[in-house]
Amino acid sequence: MRICTAVFLVSCSAYQSTFGQDLFVVGKGGISSYGSVFFNIAGPASGDQNWKSGPILGLGVRLRTSKSFALEGLVEYSTHPYKDTYDWDSPPLNDPRNMVLDFSAVGRVSFYIIDVVYIGILGGPAVSWHQKDEVIKIYPSYRSVSPGRNAVDLGAVLGVALDARLSRRIEFSLEGTLRMRFYVTPVTQIGVAYAL
């Protein structure tokens, strides 16, 4: 295992020295507000307000080709617990969850601001696997079942970032993005990138 790790790191160093590029491992964490935007690519125009904001975690790699451009590949997981739209509504019989797994390739175009601070524009395609449980409610005169959803969607990631490049090896970022899925979802994240 140690030999394989050493070979991998040496290969990465050789790649960087040959092509003048930096390869980073990236970790991100933040808050996802599922379906809270009243504009959607494929879903109903009213959004999907029946889910609380939940955590989103991501892991991936970033290839920085210059000070002004980088390409990032990420896998991200988010989950959202159910919430009632109205206070008087009947609570669900089950414990429905809403989970999304995102695979994205995002370009980062950066502009120097001051000292170690850069502002970036983010954009790129994404594929999302979405699993939403059905919601079962019992009322005095009838039983209500809101259907679940299990699907793969094509989408995109659009947003802005504020980067702090503390050194050539480590970068921090604060990002605000829109996930253009079946329902448009705003996401706020803090990220850290470490050069291999």
C-alpha cells in the first residue's frame, strides 16, 4: 500500500513538473436548500418546498492549469428531511428523505482581487442521481400519497467563488452555486484544496 501511494505521488509530481500544472485534492461542505427556487428546468414552476435545508458534502480533484483557470471534478452527496408546508397539515406516517448524488465537471475562471484573494466564476455540466421517498399522510376522510422519485438527471452547476490562495499547496474557498437539476437548488459551501 505504501509503495502504491509513493508511486502515485511521484507520478503526480512528475506530471506537474512536466506540464506546469497543479493537481489538488478538494473537500467541500455546506448547506443545500432543495427546490427552493421558483424556477425549474424540468419540474413544476412552483419548486418543491416540502424539504428542509440539509447538508451537502463533496470530494474530488482540481487541476489548475494557470492562475486564472482550473478544472474541477467532484462527487457530492446531499440529504434533506421532510417538512410540512403548512403548520396545520397532518404529519407523514413514514419518515421520508430526499437524497441527491451529484457528479460534476466544473470550470473555474478566476480574477485577482488583492493579496491572496481571487474571485471566480464557476460553471459546468453535471449528472444527478435523485432518490425521493413517497410521502404518506392520513386525513379524517382519505389517505394521501405523494409519489416518490428515483431518476438520473442531466444538469449544470453555475455560481461564484471567493478564493484565498494561502500558498501554492493550499487554497480555501467560499462558494455560492445554483444546481440546475429537476428542481433548481441553491448551495452554499466552504472548501479546502491541497496540492499533491
